Amino acid sequence: MTTFETWLADIPSQFCNKKNIEILIRAFSKQIDELLQVFDDLKSKTTLENATGQNLKYIGDILSTSVKEAQTILKAANDDEITDETYRKVLQYKAIQNNCDCTYYDIMESIGLLWNTDIIKYIEKSEKPATIYIELPEVNIDGIDPAIGRILAIKPGGVAMIYANSYVTGVNISGIE
């Protein structure tokens, strides 16, 4: 139902079917509808999930995380361009970091955002209280270890976190079929 129809249905009966009043209502309701559309666009285009370009940078300003700081968090080279989608993940990480209770779900979501993976194992061992073990995806032994110098995850105060990588390498055995 448009604003015009709503207002027309809402006016007192003594003003119903008055041409001049309907003209005024139509004029004002059209502008109100346009304003409501602008508000809807603002709401949808400035959310963390939908923002792009400069709007995403405005959200980064609110979370105190610039694109340059996002490069540091991701351990990306300064000349690597960070896409809006990658920057969005860093901002989501910062939002979790600023507002979380460091629950299991917060920790796993933050690691998933930064590492761009769902292949993470969270382990607690009874012989080692107040310690969380995080097993990360496999890394090629000849490649650069992506964990070095990188912010890994949020963690509760007073709890140790130990990260474990599995290193793999391919073996070329010629002559065997």
C-alpha cells in the first residue's frame, strides 16, 4: 500500500472525495515515498553485508580499520589490492573482536573469516586446562607458512591458544605405476 493510499484511507470522512485535498495528499505522499526509498537504499547499501567501495570504507572508519590495517591483519603485501569482499571479512572479524564474549562460536568464526576456510579443528585437552588447540588447514612444506606474523584469532583472557599446522609435500616417484 502506497503512502497516498494509506493517507487517503486515514483522512476524516468530511474531507473524502475532495479534489483539492486529494491533490495535496498525492503531492506530499509522492515525495514521502521517494524519501522512504532513499532511506531504504541507505539502510541496505551501508550495512556491512552489502556495502561496497567508499561505503565499506566508512564502515571501516567506524570500526577503526583502514584498508592498510586490513593488509597488516591479513599479512598481505602492501602492493596487493584488497577486494571489497576481503576487506568486508576483515571488518566482520573486527566487529566480532569488538563485541564478542570469546565463545567457541566467536573463536571459530573469527578464524574462518581470517583464514577463509571452514577446515579448522578446535580441541580442548583435559590434561592441559585453559588451553585451546586450533588445528589449521594443511600447508605445503615448500611454501611460505601463512601463520608467521599473522593475527590468528581472538581468544579469551587467561587462555592459551596453540596453533598447529600440518605440512605436506608431494613425492615424485618415477617408474611406479
